Amino acid sequence: MITVALAKGALLKDSVSRFAKAGFDFSAVLEPSNRQLMVPSACGRANALLVRNGDVPVYVAYGQAQLGVVGFDVLSEHQMPVANLVDLCFGECHMAVAVKKTSSYKSAADLPAHCRVASKFTNCARRFFEELDLPVEMVHLTGSVELGPLTGMAEAIVDLVATGRTLRENGLIEIDHLFHSTARLIGNPLALRLDTGDIRLIVDAIKSQERKGSF
Amino acid sequence: MTIKNVSGTKDLNPQQVEENNYLLSKLSEVYRQWGYQEVSPPKVENINTLTAGGGIKSNEIIKIVVDEPLGLRPEMTASIARAAATRFALKERPLRLWACGTIFKSREESDGKIIVDENLHSGVELIGEEGMEIEVELLYLLIESLKKLNIQKESNPTLLISHTSLIRIILEKYNQVIKTKIKTILTNYDLIGLDKLDIDNDDKQGLKATLELRGSPSTVIETLRGIYGDNNVLKSLDNLFNIIKPISKVYNINIQLDPTYQPHYNLYTGIVFQLIANTGKSPVVIARGGRYDDLVNLFGNNNKAAIGAGFSFSIDKIKKIARKKNNNDTFAKKTLIAYGPNKKIEDALEHQRRLHKENQIALIELNICRTKEMAAKLLPKRGCTNLIWIN
């Protein structure tokens, strides 16, 4: 029995659609009335675990799920020992540094040393500023990161940007780009090395959709 | 405020200690039968020893703040290899040594918190003899030890084997810069990284096929021969698998050759392996090992090339798949000696001494029991099966 960890939220619908094309119908998880967190596929050969975004690589790394779908941003932040299998090309966004529109900073390198930077993605942000050789004080927030510069708590934020609307509506402007992110199919490395063909079939089926551009 | 134990460390209760000791004793029984002698390497070592010449990352070691750079051992091989290359340097080879004890690692949890990871390990090191025989003995001993542990049948153990030279052969044609990148991609099973590699498309397809190449040793060796030609590594692997195949069949252990598997620690310079069992929910690695000639030479101060190989069982992981001990074993006959108002504790101690002489477990009820019935009620509370009430 294959177990797949799927992230609740924005990636769920597309994730379900990719697995449906590979022969595993998890559409039950999309039912508004569904409250189950472990949902069997219609064929009964696999289970889907409905978990939070950040928990997908955890379930896969610990081997409780052989496969999972999660954004590259989450993988980059958590750096769990998982195998990167297929770039699913949906859930596009990018990680960016943003400041108040009225500020004079034009790029991350312009920020003053030891300034405060607020983020949900403190590991990604820390690595970025270390590469810039700019010492900053990281402030970890769990949401509404845009408030950091608005309240004066932080000079800048590092956050995911999809359309840029939230930044604009909160008077913030993007000044640097960390990386581009899309949804990824990931796998447990040990399960992949012990696989007798079942996991490989799913990975190949999902990958072949990518080649055909059938999504 | 309650003082809590450090997160990740093991604070075991009596039953857990008993389970650990049971498994350790089963393993040591086999090691002794094979002529291995017990050593007890230090838990605290110099950082240079612990990092094993760069094979183990410094950030995985728990450091101790003293005048010298010291740390807690993350494994026991480096300490034993050092002893073999220094104070045991003049001892007759092969040296057959075994050790058990706790190891400590610094580990980052998924929420970013750094914790101390304490684990109980038991393993052997075989140092000295040239040739493939060292690996044959080691794998035989590993399989025999596993059998002795009496693990659940449905755990379907798999011995996943590779050789550090296989990845070298696969990467031979590439330049040094891209070689390191490809090695990381193959050992991390990174298909996306492989797709993005800036190399010839045929090479990419070839590497993808190599990444998916694993399974029956004879088939994998034949495929590798077809791609890279015959060589000494493939010949010796072929020999090794022919020797261990019969015993693995007897004990129902699936053997799988996986050319792109490389262990987490960069200590090894030859055969590398991990023993994997199924817990029903997920696969777990219950033992790891390999050949580490360079490590022994790192600590040696003579010109004679040294050879070493070993493996280590994780007791905590084995507990997940070991058959539960029979309760009759765990709670062997235990006698409670209680005394009434007309006797003293000295009388009870005298009874206890006699039972101990007969190798029986006997404990004394420290409070006076006025009647035999009162004493009998205490039996389940004290975990005893028999009662002696004196008055």
C-alpha cells in the first residue's frame, strides 16, 4: 500500500489531479464535507494523508509516506532528507525581500547591517543574507509578515510572492529575489531504494504527464 | 519548577533497560562465539578523532566546553580504529573487537530546534587482514547476529550493499567539478537535479538508468559489466555475493546491490551496507557498516597499510521489530519475603540469602505484615509470584 502526503490548501486540487492521471483517485479529499485526514484512493491501492504544508517533507522523510507533494519553498526552508522527483510546475511563486514602498533601499545589499528582517522562512532568509555577507537580526513570524515593516518592527521581510497583490495593498515593494518555487513530487529515499516497482510506476506516470504537458 | 531531562536523551525505565540488556546479551553471545573481544571506547574524545578525518561533519557532534576541543562520540568506529592503530598496533592481526554503548549526535528537528540524539549501539570491528575475507566474515556475522535477535518474520530484512568504488567507476568520465555534483544527485536520489544537469542528453539518460539500477547482485553486476566493462571491483563483489548468497537464503534475508547507495558518514573506502527491516509502517535501518581502511591508516604512524571493517546495530531500532520477550522470562519467578510481628528483618535477610544461593530472585518486604493474607495482597504490587511469610 502506497501512502502519499498531500498539502492542504492551494496545492491540493492540482496534486489530486496529477495523481488521478497516474491512476489514483483521491478526489474524496476535495469534498467540502470531508473531515478525514487519511483517505483511501478509489481503487484502494493507496492512502492520502492530508497534512499541513510544512509537514509533508516530515512525513516523507520519516517514511510514513513514500511520496508527497509540496512547494519548493517548504523544501528549501526545512531541508529534510527527501528525494526530489518531479517538478510539477504548478503553485508558482517566488521568495522575495520586500521593504516599505517609501524606503530608500533598492536591493537587499542596501539594507543596513544588523537590521531586523521578519519572515516565516527564517532558514531561507538567513542563508540568503549569509551569502550576501550582510549580518541581520532574524525575527520569526508565523503569519501577516507584511506588518513587520508597517509597524516598524523590521526594516524588511522575506516572504513568498505569487501575484504581488498583498505586498502592494500593504504599501510594500519587492527589492530582491531569492528563488522561484513550484510544487514538487518528493519521495522517501529508503523507500525508493527498496521499491519493487510500485512507486516507480507512479513517479513515471506523473513525470510523463509533465513531458506531454497534459496539465 | 520541574527540572526536565534534556530533549532527545534517553531516561529509561526498568523494563526498557531489561529489553536493551536482553538484545545486547544476544548480540554479545554471537560476537564471543566468533572470537571477538569486548572493548569499551571512551564516550568523550578529541574532536579530531570524532570527525574521523572529515568523514563526519563537525556540526553533528555534541561539543563539550573545556580547555581542549572535545566532544561526545557520534559512533564508536573512529575510537576503536584509533586504538587499533596505536596501542594495539603490535597486536597480532586480525584484531576482532566488539563494543556496545550509547552514542550521541547533534540533530536538527523539523522545527529547527537542535537536540541531543542519544542511541544505544552494539557492533564489531575487524582489523588487519588483507583481502575480501574480512568482508565475508563481517557479513556472515551480521546475518548470524540478526538471526539470534529473533526478529518478527514480517519485517522482511533487506541487506542493501554497495561499494564506494562503484560510484567512482560511474563518474570516471566526468570532470572533477561536475563529478561532485553528479555524486550528490545520485546518492540523494535527486531526479530533478539530474534533469537540470548541463550534460549530454545520452549521458543524462545513462545516469538515470544507473540511478534506477538495483536489485539482485548478479543482475546488477552483469548490467554494470555491460556498461563499464569488467574490473576488479565487480569481480570481488561477484565472489562476495556468491559466498554469502546461501546463508542469506537460509535466513530469508533479501540481498540487494545498489551502486548509487552511499552512507551518510564519509568514512568508508570499500564495501558499504545497511540492514533494513520493515516495521509495518515504514522501513528502518537497523544496522550499518562497511570497510574503512583509510580511517585506520589515518590514526596509524607506521607505513604498513591497515585494513578495517565493521558494523553497528541500533538497539533502539531493533526493539521496533524484535519479537516481544515471553512474559514468563521478563517476570521470572520472584519471591517476596515478608515477616510478621514475631520476626525481625534479620530473619527475612537470612531467608533471602538462602534463596539467592539457589540463584533465585528474592526481595524483602520492608514493612512488617501482621498476617500472611496482608503479605499475599502485596505480591502483585511488588511484581512477585511467590510468597514466604515468616512469623
